[in-house]
Amino acid sequence: MSGKAGNRVNPRVVLRRWYGEGPLHLLLLAATFALAGYAGVRLLGGDTFAIVVWFIGSALLHDLVLLPLYASADLVLRRALGPRTRLVNYVRVPTFLSGLLLLMWWPLITRHAVRYEPYSGLSLDVFLGNWLLITGLLFAGSALLLVIRAARLRRRDTRGRPSASH
Amino acid sequence: MGDRRFGKGSPFSLPDSATGRGPAFTGRLPSAPGFWRSPVRGVRFTAVLGLILLAGLTLLFVTGLLSYAAYNPDLAPVNDKTPGKGLLGFYLFAWPTGPHWLYRLTQGLHVTVGIALVPVLLAKLWSVIPKLFVLPPVRSAGHALERVSLLLLVGGALFEFITGLLNIQLEYVFPGSFYPLHFYGAWVFFAAFLAHTGLKLPRAVRVLRGGRLEGSAPGEADELAAPDPALPTISRRGALAMTGGGSLLLLITSAGRSFDGPLRQVALLTPHGAAEPGPGPNGFQINKTAAAVGVTAADAGRDWRLTVSGPAGKIRLSREQLLAMDQHSAALPIACVEGWATSDQWWRGVRLRDLAALAGYPDRPPGVLVESVQRSGAFRKAALRDNQVRDPRALLALQVNGENLSLDHGYPARIIVPAAPGVLNTKWVTRLTFEAL
């Protein structure tokens, strides 16, 4: 745009200069905040402070604690295995799956969910055992897969050798 | 997954390759371009996860809204845990009584698909984490607004998943009643989800049309791909398979909670999974035992009477008198808002419409307010709509699977209505008031 007087002002250009995005962007976000505001005042109608802490806190806890924690664990694993990078996934995958179950069912597995037994008439004791069983099966399956693949590789190597000596 | 530089030694130690590339501190911060090094990240990886979540979270939102409608909240205040909903209840409708497995299906999907989507959500958030630290944090007014909406999106999604997962484990540590938190929280999340879908879906589709998952998209700047990637330890396909493996494992260990018998035994790690509370005809799943809500054998003993009221006045009936009325059967499940269900049980008792006739509504009965002996609890009173009272399968059940009800299943008498959420199938019923609700 030239700044000369008399030039017609293009509203799209003005919006982009002041807002940084197109009109659709503004429209979508306006709709979002209108709806989120309408629901939000109702959401916060109870214990406002605690609900804000839970809502915002869950995002912060994930981004600044959980994710760095499992990324660091992954780093430690890769460090521990050193140059044997092929082994990483045989540990990474069962650890991820087992950890995921532990994270999601923490109250059941740690017997924290004290209402469960009196309400449902079911035992809480089974969950720790079942989690350990599933974890054991995952690692056993992973180890089995590793052994099979290693054996297959070795067979391919030994079969390859005589032909190479010809 | 391959963020090699992340947390090297201590999280703030200097990555080797960053030395001599300008001020030392910039390379060790998560805002540095070289900080996030996993070769798995990239717009295509994120787009695949985004499209799965678009379908999955839409399903969760819709089935969640259906669950609210299934309570018939606009019928009577006792059914509505979010009376201040205003326009958010715009879609409410009379919940039907057929097919009889309707709520078992919709709520089973809501909870089971929700459980299975957790790894997808976590992977999606992992895939975009570098953008959280991007510099400058705010480029323009539009960018600032979008970032606030992303806080609602991520906070909302996590809030919904966390409250849901805690609620089905009966771990009520969240700040307030589950119903308003999960319902209004869902709307806040959905508002941000709409904008995010509108802004990102075209790009996701374009990027995925472009071909292979591995590598970067030609002609597109891939702002999620690491500029200085570490040696790959897993392919993008492999990372997706690992995420999908998590979903599959969660499905296997939880989906069986919607069925009796061997399928439930497979559901090893989920509430109401793995085991039945007891043997025999009354051995199917219990939401709340009599002891948990303070109902004793004395409450349900000889002195128990059912009071039926309507235009014909108040009629008091003993269990023997109820058993002397026409008995009818219906094969119906118990389907809980917590996502578990039983298979069809064979209930036997008096039709609600026969009791309505007794109360003075010989034809076209209205709704009914049902009250329990139970002294406390959110649903000790519940209202049923006229279509539920009129359904021939809607019973005041006295027996199940050929035996008298056990105390835990509502002896002396309980409501069982096809397709209704479990909490509306009131146990230990003591009063039925037929009236236009």
C-alpha cells in the first residue's frame, strides 16, 4: 500500500497488517472464544480456582513434566544401549505400553481407588497382578521376537558364508 | 523418540554440535531450532494423528452429547446435573426405548474409544511439542489468539480425558461433580477443536495427499521436522505402529467390559473388567452395592411397601401383591455411564404401564417419578418419560434370570427400562408417582 491520500484502503490488507492473519482466521477464533466463553462461565461456576488449576494445570503438567520425563527416559535407554541401536525398540515398545497402562489405571493398580471395592463388590487386588502379568507378557514377547530375529539373521549369515567363499 | 539432545547429562547441558554456533545458551533451550532432534517429527506424522483424532474426538463428543440426552435432563430437575446449561442443551430430545442396546452401544463407544485414543492424543501432543517453545512466542495478534485457543484445546482435551478416566475408576479427586465438569469442559474443548480443525484440516489433507509418510513433503516447509535430526531409531511408520499398538492393547484389555462371560475375562485392566462379583443368576455386574449406599435387609424386609400414586389416589402394595399381578419378561442389559455393561439379563416383573393403570391412567400413561429406599446418592430419585413408561419391556422387576432379585440388584423391586442409562434403572424402589412431568 502506498500511503498517498486518496488511495482506496483494502480491508484485507489492513486486517493482515494489524491482525497478522486472514479474515477466516479471525472469524473462526471469534466463534471459538464466544462458545468457549459461554461454556466456560458455566464450567467455572463451581470451585473456580481449582477448576482453572485443573484445566490449565493438566496442559502444563503434560508439556513440562510428563513429556520431558518420558523423553528423558527414552534418552537414558538409548544411552544405556550405546551403539546397539537395533535393540532400542525391543525395550522401548514394551516399556511404553506398560507405562501407558500404569499411567491410565494408576488409581486401580496402586489400590488408590478406595470406593471401587465397596461400590462394585469386586476386588481391587486383581489389577496390580494383571498389570504385572501384561507387562511380563509384553517383555517376554519382545524378547522372543528378538531371539527369533537374531536366529534368522545368524542363519542368513552362515548360509551366506560358503557361497561367498566360492 | 530420538530427542537425543533433550536432557543430555542434565537437561541444560550443552549439546556437542551446538558449540561454536553462536551464544552457548541458545542451543540448550527447547526454543532452539536444534533442540528437538527426533527424525519422526514432521507434518505428515502429525497430520495422520490429527485425522485419527478428528474422527475419534468427534465420536466422543457426539456420544457424550447423546449420553446427556439419554438422562432426559429436560424432563425433571432430578435428572439434570447441569441445569444451567442454557443453549448448550439445544439438541435435547426424548430418548427412545429402542433398540434396547442403544445406550449400551453409545456409551460403550464413548468410554472404550476414549480409552483407546489416549496413546493417539499423547503421540499427537508429542509430535507438536517444539511449537510450544517457538520464538518469538507471539508473532501477531492473530497468532496470540490462536495460541490461547490452543491452550483451551490441549487443556480441554487433557481435562476431559483425565476427568473421564478418574471417574470410571471412582476416584473423585477432581474439583466438583463429574457431570458439570465433563459436560461444560467438553464444550470448551469442542469450541477450540472447531477452530483448530478449521485452521489445520486443509493443510493435513494436502500434506497426506502428497504421498509417502517418510521423508518431508515436497514444496511444503515442514516446520515440525527437526532441522538437525538424530540418527533414526524408529521410522514414522514404526512410531505410528507403536501408538496403534497402545490403542490395540487398551482395546483388548478394556472392550470386554461391555459383555458378560469370557469377553469380560479378557478385559484384564479396566474397571468392572476381568471378573463378575459372584456366581449364579444374580452374579452379574453391580454399580453400587446395597451396603455402599446404606440399604439394609431391614429396608427391604417384610415391612417394605411400594406406594403407587396418581389420579386414583395412593395405593400401597406388598411384594406378594406385586407378584400376584400379571408378570412379564424382558431381556435387557444394564449399561452404565461409566462405559461398562452387562449382556441381556432376563428380568421378570410388573409392567410400568400396568402400574400406571392402577394409579388411574388406563391408557396413554404420563411419565413417572421413581423414588428409592436409598437415603443418599445422586440418583435416589429419577424421572422416566411417557415413552419409557409405555414400552411393554419397561418393568418394575421382581426377579432376574429365574430367581428373586438379590439385595445388591435392588430387591424387593427395581426399575428396568430398555435403552436407558443404568442410573435411571432405580433399585430398591419404594414410590412411583405417575404424573405429567
